[in-house]
Amino acid sequence: MRSGEESRRAHRANEQAAEAEATIAVVVITHERLNLIRQCVENTLSRVSASTTEIVLWNNGSADGTREYLDSLTDPRIQVVHSSDNIGLDAFAEAVRLTSASHIIELDDDVTGAPAEWDRTLLDAYSRLPNIGYLVADVEEDDHDPVSLLRHRLRPHQYTELELDGIRLLEGPSGGYCSMTHRELYEEAGGFPQHPDQAWYQEDAEYIEAIERLGYRSALLAELRVHHTGGPYYGTMPQGKKQYWQDYWKTVRRRNAVKRFLLRLPFVSGLNNRFDWFGPVEWEPPRSSDARSSPPPQ
């Protein structure tokens, strides 16, 4: 296997040689959220540039009119897939397999607003950032949306702004709601994970870990903000997904309780600093926050 530095050079050399011919495939999965996927199509996907040549809309067994709406779309770039079963997040990898563009955008169905040619903004920045393998749009401020609430209200201190090659970035937790990667890197990293025995998991976090092992990292593009409208205010969250994240945060609380107890014991803090037995106390949202039912940006 090539070293991380050799891999980065090869990927970016290939990108620069084909930059004028770079194309984008956007993949979206949806389940029982007709009101959101309609807004996603009309206010986000309708604003992509000519660089986007493929759009895969994967319907995970919806029975709320989503099938009929998606079948009414006429953009020739759109390919609609109706899965008889809800295969959850495994659908992202399945959707990518149907595409061939040089760059891949993973887009959540609750991204319901974006500026004109937002896809090209991601592409232009991504092509100039040799160490970034996963570039994510920032989100607009919206206290009704748990992702925005985490980003702008509950933990803005976890983000550091920096500039690389004239591009403003934010280093900090990022998620896959509107993110770009390169196909060659995607394939070398093993693609988006699939867990047939789990409907819900953190495919974006697993992918980020995979590209980090190859020497890349993720970042937010500060100059691009999209409107993310998740959580109970904007629509119904599938019970399985809601339960997954409630269990996730419950596990974080329990883990933090054990860490706080241990750190109160004499000498434990110093010994932990020396031997790295366990990591720091993790951030967790207030008990009253809607973020308790939503994923943390990775």
C-alpha cells in the first residue's frame, strides 16, 4: 500500500490533470419525509451547477407519497431508486455504486436550502486543498435544527477558523449532511461503510476515520452555508434513528460519569496523563436539548 504522502500526491496530481473535466455525483437517501425531500429537490438540488452530472435519489421504502413525487421529476441527471425495504444508511454506498463522476457529494434529505452553484463552490475549494479528503459545508444558524444548535450555540468553541490557499476553513467536528470527497480516495478508503444488521450508525465518522488512516482530514468550508432542517420541529424522525441517538448520548453520559469519578480519586489524573488510560470527559448536550435525539457533528 502506498504511504499517506504518496497517496495524497497521486490523488491531487490526478485531480489537477483532470480539473477541467471534473464532474460531481450527488447521492441522497430518504424515508417517509416527503415534505423535506421536496424542499431538498426544489431549493438545494435545483441550484447545482453544470458540474453535477448525476443525482441519485434513493427512496428507502417510503409510503407517504415520496415515490409519486420522485417519479414526477424530469431532470435528466436524476436517477430514482425505489427500495422495497428501508436499508437505512447502507443506501449511501449502494447509491454511490450507481454513479461514475470524479467527485461524490453525500447530501441529507433535510438540507433544504443552499446558494446557487453550491456544488461548484465545494468542488473549487476541494481541488485546492491537497490534505482535505472530506470537505463539508457549514450550516446556517437555526435554533430549531439540532445540527445548527450544536454548531453555533452549544459548542462553537470547538471550531477553529484558519485559511489555506486563500480558502477559509473551520477545523472541528463535522458531519456528512453536505460533504464532498474524491472517488479515487473513496475507493481507496473502502467507501462508505455498510452494516446490514444496523439501520443506524455513523457512516460519516467511519469514513473520516478511514481517510485519516490514509493521511487526510476533514474540514468545514466556512464560505459555504446550507440550511439544515432536521429534528422534530421540521419533521418526524424515524423511531429507530431517534432511539439510536438517545442510546448514544446515554452511553456518553455513563462514560463521562465514570471518568469524573475516577478523576476525583487521588493521583488518577496524573497517572492518566502519563499512561493515557482514558480520554478526556466528552462533550454532551444539555438534557433538555433537542440535540439529544440527533447525531453530533463528527
